[in-house]
Amino acid sequence: MVSNIGTWMYNVASGWLMTSLNPDPLVVALVQVANSLPMFLFAIPAGALVDSVDRRRFLALGESAITLTSAAFALLVSLHLMTPSRLLLFSFLAAVGSAITAPAWQAVVSQLVPKSDLPAAVAVNSVGINVSRAIGPALGGLIVGLLGIAAPFWFDAFSNVGVIATLIWWRPPAVKSVQLNPEPFLSAMRTGIRHARYNPHLSSTLIRAVAFFLFASAYWALLPLVARDHIAGVPPRFGPAVYGVLLAAIGASAVAGAFLLPRLRARLGTDRLLMHATLATAGATALFAVAHDLITAVVASLIAGASWIAAVSSLNVSAQVALPEWVRGRGLAMYVTVMFGALAAGSAIWGEVGVLAGVSASLLIAAAGAVAAIPLTSRWRVQTGAGVDFSPSMLWPAPITMHTVDDDRGPVLVTVEYHIDPKNREPFLRALAEYAKERPRDGAYDWGVFEDPAQEGRFVETFRSDSWLDHLRQHQRVTNADRVLQDAVWRFQIGDEPKTTHLVGAQTRDDS
């Protein structure tokens, strides 16, 4: 929380510093773009690393790099060498560190608490973030007025020391699994993206995240200009304090909202809670558009904070419960990528609209868009993975071979031969099509099913893996939920269980 207070002090200081360097709405909004874009660019590669390395060490190194970058940022501000372009550059670099560590921070939550406590753990994380959001901006605005614009940057630089010390001290529980060689980086990225595409629980979460964050980004991007130019009767020297007060009100309201979340979730259900949070965010955004006094702006901030915590908590938990452990880092990286990609794109869009039509018009259009997105995305539900058993089933036996197969040998073609009653052809194919999603979800590709025209009821399912080792990994990734899908297919089988064959790409001795 101390580290997060430093981050929010930095956020309020950098946003306000840009209004003094260049008050153009698009340039001010680009600060939010610079803070969000790295998450979009680097979260997926970071997620691939997280699933292959020691997460504790990875986080310790990443947080140390963030501290060094923040110290360099603070030094430039102290020496009065900061320009709009340098401010955007260093904001981007500081956010790169956060982007690289974000999937790891998300992934370690499941190592700290059991699955049943994940919603509460995510809420506690959100409370910590929003307590810091309530304290940091107000403290940052006050310190800017008392000690100068550089002071919050120095506090941010050294606020990470406690985090680094805790990571060095922490020892996560050991995870029992059959150890295979680490997955290559590019292969890990490709597998993670493929999993996200064929995981319906995660895909629905990502679609709803885009619909929310794209429009919610408007008030985050333009709030410095609302505080600077729209609040009547505030002397210029108190501008940073007003901006800090608005951000603090958002944080305080989010903290209060976090304590009400369990009751609201039980009463409304997750989907209706997200819908109400989106409507409230639209209302807050519209209030910011018409706010010309501090009271109205603070009321808008209070609504924005409570609705933000409700939406972000619902989406975050939905992503957490949609993933098996083997792909958790990469799956959460996809969520972080979509979240911050939508925030970055939205910030740029609403900043440009602010240049063309004015800040108030930009906020009003964003509010209308948030309302319109609700019915357009209602078919994609959230937290549908909460009741799914993603624990490994070890359902598939190890392939039987006459000799050792090299790990990098490939590609591997797997065939599964079924014999069914021809009367059951249609329901069998429907069940197989549902089961087929498991293949690419666990790393395979090029799935297909073929029917024998010379023998009624004979079907052959095929899919490929890049290498023998990749196929062995697929054996480890099959979950108890996949067992249910397999059982639905195998109940049509006549006689013995389906015959599975493994074929490896043939090589001549000259090729090898």
C-alpha cells in the first residue's frame, strides 16, 4: 500500500505537470496513454515468462528496475529538465516495468489463498489499491504545493523498497507437478493466445472488459483538465490540490464500495452488478462533463470510485476463475493487455474528441457509449468459470513408444478412431465439436474430424502438436472439466474405448 501511495502521488504529479508544460487536451490525455500502452504491448510476453520462471525472483528484479527508473525520472524533474516529450517517454518507461510485473502479481494471488477465497482476496487487493488512491493523490497535491513538483516523484522512487524486501522474504508454497523442460518463449506466447481464444469463460470476460474500460477511460484521461479549467472559483495555485481531492474521493469511494461488494454481488449477481457499475460510471462521466463547481465534481468522483471497484473486481475475479494453473500467467496477461489496451485507446480517442469538440462534449459522448455497450455485450456473461474444475485430471496415459523420442521431434499427429451407431451421428458430432475446443485450448492445432465412406459409423479425429514435448505437455494440461467433455463423446463409442495413435514427423538420416 505504501508503494501504491507513491504511485498515485506520481500519477497526480505527472498529470498536473503536463497541464503546465502543455495544456492541450490530447497531450494531457497522452499521459494516460503512456501509462496504459505498455500494458497492452508487454503484458502477453511477460505472461509467457511468468509461467516459465520463478515468480518471486521475477517480481523482485522487476520491482528493482522500476525503482531505478523512477529515481531517474525524479532527478530530471528536480533539475528542471522535463519537457512534454520527456515526460511522456519516462511515463512510458515506468509503465513498462509495471506491465512486465503485472501478470506475475496477478498470478501469485492464487498461491496465497485457496480458490474459494479468490473473490475476497481480489477485493482486499482492491481495498489496498483504493486506500492508497484515497491517500496518494491528496498527499501528492498537498506536497506539490508545499515542496514543489519534484517531491512526489522522489517519494514514488523510494516507496518500492518495502515491496522488494517482502519479495525477498516470501517463500511461496511448492507446486507438485511432473517437471518437463521449460517451454520456449515464443511457443509459450503462442500457446497462451491460443488458449485464450478457445477458453469461452476468458473470452467473455475480455469482451466485457473492452466494453467497460474503453468508455471509463474518458474521465481518467481528462480529469486533470476538469480540475484545472472547469471548476470555478479555484485559484491556480490550488489546482493540484483540487485534482488530488477528486482522485482521493474516487479512492475513498472505492474503498467503501469494496466492503459492500459481497452483499451487492449476492443480491444482484455478477452480471447485473457489472451492468449497474457501468451505468453508474456513465452517470459519473456525464457529471464530470457538467461539473463547474467542486461539490458536483466530488459527487461525480464518489460515484466513479464505487462503480470502478465494482466493475474491476467483477472482471478481475472472472479472469482469475476462468484459468487452469498452467496458463494462469498468460491468461491474466491477456486480461491485463485487453484492460490497458482499452484504457490506452480510449484515452487517445477521448483526448482527440476533446480537441475537436471540447472536454465536456468528449465526456458526454463517452457516457453515452458506455450505456449503449451494455445491451450490445450482454450475451457474454462473466464469472462463468467459477464452478468449473480446472485441476489436472491426468486423464490421458503416457504414450507408448518402442524407443525414446527426442523432445524436439515433430510435428506430432494424433489420431483418435471412433466407432459409433450411425443413428447417433449428429449428437456424436455435436459432442465432439464441443470437446474439440479442448485440443487448441491445451496447445494443439489443426483439429479435424473425418468420416469413413466405406464403413458407416467410423470416424477419425486428428490434431497436431509442434513437437513431442508439446504433446506431453498437453497430457498434463487436461483438466477434470475436460474429462466431462470426453465422457460425453465416449458414451457413443461401441465396443472398446477409442483407439489413439501418435505419429511423429518422419526424418531420413540425412535430415537428422
